[in-house]
Amino acid sequence: MMFSGTVIAVLAAALCAEALHIRRDSVPVTLPFVRRLNTTGISKLLDIDQARAKTLKARASKGPSALQQNAIFDAPATNQAVDYTTTVTVGKQDFTLLIDTGSSNTWVGAQLLTHPFVPTLGHEPTGNLVSVTYGSGFFIGSEFTGDVKLGDLTIKSQSYGAALLAEGFSDVDGILGIGPVALTCGTLIPNVDCIPTVTDNAFSQGAISAHEIGISFEPTTSLDNANGELTFGGIDSTKFTGPLNFVPITSTSPANEFVGIDQSITYGEAGTTVLPATSGITDTGTTLLLIASDAFATYQNLTGATADANTGLLRLTPEQFANLQSLFFHIGDNTFEFTPNAQIWPRALNSAIGGDADGIFLVLNDLGSLSGEGLDFIDGMTFLERFYYVFDIANSRVGFATTPFTDAMTN
């Protein structure tokens, strides 16, 4: 990916500021979030995740352009069967925002008729427009700066978008983008600068002591359930059980533009290779665990699962589930077990994806492209729910640890 001289200068300045800024008395801030069912209509979960994956890949080849940035949310939020939201305060208003490590712009006011953004004292327009296209959904808005509150964390003079036009967000108010800052480059008009994220500014202002985000999930059998926490500026050691192991952000394009890692996947005690060592991403905006088409064919053959016409997911018989073996994710020098129970969709939530109550559906599925394209897997929320997850922005690395729920029989 090519960057302009202006972008490089901005990033260099940010790095210098990070190295020189001294922080005292700042502590991590924890923000709860909720997993919920989108009640505006259920499309096939697989179709939604595959569409998102396609757009994520497309961004690398096309790059952002005026009034359009390809690749972030590939499907409109109205079609998300399951999403993850938190409450953010801008001025005197509370907004429900989708949490996304696959994008980095924060914006509000999607409900233009019922809950529009209303400027208040201290929230000023910059004169720039900001625009992000999320596949078949998009938003165009005015850039404002002002204080943004995430729980007990107040970020001063944060740049954010106030929607003038938004399509595809029928019951959420916008996006809380917590991915790499480079994903904001080119989203402002006419300004071409990158936009420091909420995490970038919280760190540079000394509001948090570490330039990182810790994310904790709990597998759940209910929706509209506060089953997760975002920790800005550190980690919560009470949320994980094993050592916290870090790996560098992958150098392989296009996965390196996101929170990308290198990994391989094997199946069972025999260690049968499902996905050879390759690059992909971790992503809170994807629900399923997607792997390259050739790896998916291997997995389907090993499990004996068949495609279910109603959900689009793989389906097992009770006998096949009884024989299902663990997957092993080899990330850096560490191996993480993904148990048979972790591999299935929570049966209590089958109706949320159009499945029958007694069905056994697998959360692994087809990325929609063959391996070797530089983004060969997406470790989505169904994977991340089983581990503690850290995006260490300062050191360009990702951390994983086991939790009390890694081996849970929740599903």
C-alpha cells in the first residue's frame, strides 16, 4: 500500500509523540459491550461475513478515494444477524455504536430522523467532510471535534463524523472504529490527513498509560447480553488464565493493513493440516471463523458435515458431533485449542440465524477465496470469544491468552 508524504509525516509525528510523552497516574479504563440480535431482519450469516471479507480484500487493491473507502463493513448493519455494541457519549447525547477492529473511523448520528446528532458547545465543525463506504451501506458526514466519553474515559478534541446521510444502519447510531489508524487515511475531504483514533488520542493525552486495547468476551446463549469488555490502556489480568502471548502484526499484504497475524490450523490428535501457515486477520466485525476455500473443503471432509440450506452453515448429526475433534491454532510459538464445543453455534441461538432448534451448526466456514491471497482467514467473534485478545498498537502486535471460557461447554 502506498502512502503520500503527508501521511508518512503524520504517522512519524505520532510515533515521536508516543515515544516522548510521559504519563502519570493514568489507569486502564473498562467499557462493557453487548452482543445482540439485529431485529431488522436476518440474512444468512455466512453471506454477510463473506461479503465483508470480500470488501476487506478489495480495499488493499483499490485504496480510499474521494467520498468512498472500500473495505471495512462489507454488509450494511441492518443485515447483521449478530453485532456487538457499546454506548458512547458525544456532547449531551448517548449513542449506540458498533465495535469494529476492522475499521478506524468513529462516527455518530445514523438515525437522522429519530436520534440525529445535535451539536453542543465545545463541539465544532472543521469544514471537512468524512465518508466511509461499508459495502452496500455508507455514511457521509461533517467532521467535528469535541469531547467523546467512553465510560469513565474522556477523550478531548476527538475527531468524529456526524452523519448527514447514512444508509444501512437502521437500529444503531454509527461505528466505534478501533483498528489501525492507517484505515482512516483518505476518508476526509478535502483534507488528506489521517485521523487519530479514539485510542490514539486517549494515549497521547495521557488519559491511558498504554497504547493498547484489551478485549474480553464470554460465550453466551442469549442475546442483548453484556458479555464483553473493552479495556483501553492496558489489560485486565482477571480475565485470562494462561500466559499472554504476543505475535507481531503480519508483514503480508493485505492482512497487514488490519489487525493481521500469521497462523496455521490442524485438526485432531493426528495433527492433520487444515490450513498451512499463512496470513489473515482478527476481526470483531466478523461473526464466524472463515478460512480459505481449499482449507474449508479439507475441514468439511474431516468432519463429514453437510451444508444447511436455511443457514448456509455446515451441519452435523449428533453422531458426527460426538466424534468431532479439536482444532489447534498455531500462532507464533504457541498453540491454542479450539474445542468441539467451541466449533458449534450456540444451539439456544439457532433461531437467530434461521436454524431449527435441534440443529448442530459449525461456526467455521468458507472465506470465499483460495489460499495464497494474503488474507486467507478471519478469526471472527466466535473464535475471539474463547480467548483474551489484545491489540498492542504501540508495538504493532497482537496478544492471546486462554480464559475460563476457552474450554467451556456453553454451546
